[in-house]
Amino acid sequence: MPSIRSLRLITGAVAIGAALLAGPVVAQTTLENASAKYRQDLAEGNPADLWVARGQEMWTQPRGPKKVSFESCDLGQGPGVVKGAYATLPRYFPDAGRVMDLETRLVWCMVNQQGYTHAEATKLTFGNGSRHRSDLEALTAYVAKESDGVKMNVSLADPHVKEMYDIGKKAFFYHAGTHDFACATCHASDDLRIRLQYLPNLTKPAGAQKAYTTWPAYRVAQGETRSFQWRLHDCFRQQRFPDLIYGSDLSIALTTYLAASANGAVYVGPGIKL
Amino acid sequence: MTTRSPVTTLVRGAVAGLAIAAALYGCASAPTAQDDAALTARTIAMMKASFRPKGQAGMDRLDQDETQRLCSQYAEGKLPESVVKKIEQENLAAVKYPADGTLVGDWKAGEKVAELGRGMQFSDDPKKPNGANCYACHQLSPKQEAYGTIGPSLYQFGKKRGYTDQTRTYAWAKVYDAEAFSACTNMPRFGQHHILTEQQIRDVVALLVDPASPVNQ
């Protein structure tokens, strides 16, 4: 199974790589054709499925010093329930006294139920090649997949969640750093491009929905399935801000703002992106 | 069932009406300036606790100067005319021109600066020169088709504006501090924030205003 997929993957990547390398003389249409062919090639097999499968396996295994599986981890739908959970996150967890996104909640379960230290649980948040795959990215991909086809429904009824939404929105428009950038610099207008990459307008429901419902995503250029925490971390890097701490309140606030802005749209991830 | 006097009912009704009006007002109108300032303060406090310094990107990257503060404050609404004036005047006053008066360098070197995306990210080596990545946002030379659309096309910038002192001075000042001419623009302030060196700005200006530059063909 993986071999057929990787073969398809390579074919697609080569086509696109060639289009990109050809550089200036390549018309936009060629690039679009290449991407279209690529998407078609991958229609029956997103490599993210490999992460999903690994995450699923991990879910039921006894883990950590306490030998406890994720089946006792409550993502808001009851212990171990994953179906539809991702589409309702972030939410407020009274046992933790915090609003949490999926990734922060997974770390919480690893620390509070499985007995890992926080440092152990967050040792490899983002994978780095086939020898250094991230468990968290696999678990995230698995749980997200269990919301495939489910409508996004992040409730702002809880005041803690509403506060995170408000702060996330404020932060989205916060200009600072050497380049004066805010998220809004790149993501608050329609039909903008940075080089040849289209930039979604995340301040409008349509843009937020299309973006949020396709993360986590397999990144072709990186050969990794990336989580939403990774997406935020990397955009802050491009924004010339310092290093966003994994699971920090700001990361959850921005996730709350964008996830709630996607409410009503059907979740269709994990996605696949160049 | 107790009977209520019409007056009590009326008073209760009015109170309820006021409560509803207050709730509606709270939802429909923009938050008050105090609410907004308090939310901003909580946002900044959360930000400071959510990052750590890495590479060349220290925590001071989160601190705002007056321009950044105002542009964030008014980001979701309309920028008042008085704020536009204040930002543009302050930034225009901050533009530094080269001591030797030479504004125009080598367009070939400028083309490299305009192409290069590296610079100022925590993952970038601070010992290597920064790029400006003008192409990320602008069309310049027609040969480069991988350009972004955040800013306007600068194709034939010099040719259209005329090869005059005025054009050269404007190009220098615009690249040095874009906020001097267009408050809360999305264009970085390359000189003001020491992203580019004086010589790099000269070279980029040449790319814009040199009649031999591919931009002006």
C-alpha cells in the first residue's frame, strides 16, 4: 500500500518540481495544470493516511510510565471518544482549567494520565524526516480524520472560549517586528498572492473555512503531515516574530478564532498541500 | 397567581426593555475604547507569555513602535485622517538620506536584493546579508513571473514617472520608510528597521529608476 502511494507521490512531485524549477518562463497555467494532475494522482491516496494509521495504532496502546492508553483521554466527547471531536475543538476543559486545542489536550493526557513529563511529551512536536516522525503529528492526524465529513461546530457559549476567540482575533491584527507584519498583512484581502502562492483571506468565513477544514495536511515539499500548531508556528516565523511555544495560550487563541470562523463548513481533512 | 398593579408591570417591562436594549447595544455596536484597550492589554500579556526568543528573533520583536501600535489599533476599522497624518509625518521625518547624496547604485545588485527572501527570521543566519523579497509582493522585471500581488506592479516605474531627481528621492524614501507616504501600508520599512544597508537600498533604487534596468524596458 505505501509503495503505490509513494510512487504516485513521486510522479506528482516531479511534475510540480519541474514546473517550479522551470522558473520565470513557466506560465501560471502550467503550474496549475501540474497541481491539478497532482491532486488527481493523489485522489485515491493521501500520504497523510500513513500518519492516520500510525496515530490510530498508538491510540489504543498502553503508553508512558503509567501504561495508560488514550482511551481514557477525554477530548470533550467522553473518555476515548474521537468521532467528531476535532470539529468541536478548541473547548474549555474544567479538569485542566484551560481552553485547549487538540494538540494541547493530547499533551495534557500524556502528562496527566500516561505519566510523561511535559518535556518528554513535547520532545518532538514536529517531525523531521522518516527517522524522526512525531507521535503528536500522527495522533493529531488520526483524531482529525475521525471528523472527516463532520460540520465544524466550535461553541463560543463558554466565556473562557469567547475570551480566547476575542484575543485570537486581536492578535491576528497585531503588527510588530522588523517587517511590521501581522497575520492580517498576508491574510486579510481577497485574491492576494505572495510569489505564486495564493493567500487565503482568513477574515472571511469562506477563506477561514477552506483553510481550517483542510488542516492537518500532508505537505508535499516537506514529506510530513503537519498540524495546525505547525502552521501557526511557521507563519509566525515568516512574520519575523520569535518562536511560538507549542500549546501556548496565544496558539490556542488564534486556533479558536480561526476554527470558530470555520463553523458551519464540513471538515474534510487531513488535507494535502504543496 | 398574584395580581400585579399596572404600574409594576410597566416598570418591569421598561427594565426588561432596557436590559434588552443594553444587550443589543452591546452586540451590535463596536466595543467601547476602554474595552478595546483592555482586550489589547490582555492580548499583549498573553503574547509575551507565548513566545520564546530564538536565533536573532528576541522577545523585543513583540514590542510595538507608535506606527505599529496605531496600525494595529485601527486595523479593523477606518484609519482616522488625523492618525494618517501623524504616522506619515513622523515616518517622513525619520527618513535618512545617504551622507554623500548618492541615491542610485547598481541595478544588477538590486535585482538580487529584490529576489532574495532570506532575512530576519529566527531560522536565518544573521551573518548573511538580508534580502528584501520585493518580488514577494510586486511585479518588477517582466522576466520574473513568480511575483506576488500584495503591492502594485512596479514594471516601468522609472519610465512612467520620469528619470528625475524627484523620482529618485521618492524611490529612496519609499524603500527606506514606506509608512512616510501611505500610513499602515503592508510594505516593510527597509531602512528604518535596518533590514537593508544603505548600499542595498541604493541598488534597489537603481532597479526602479535606472533607464537600463529590466524594470524600465
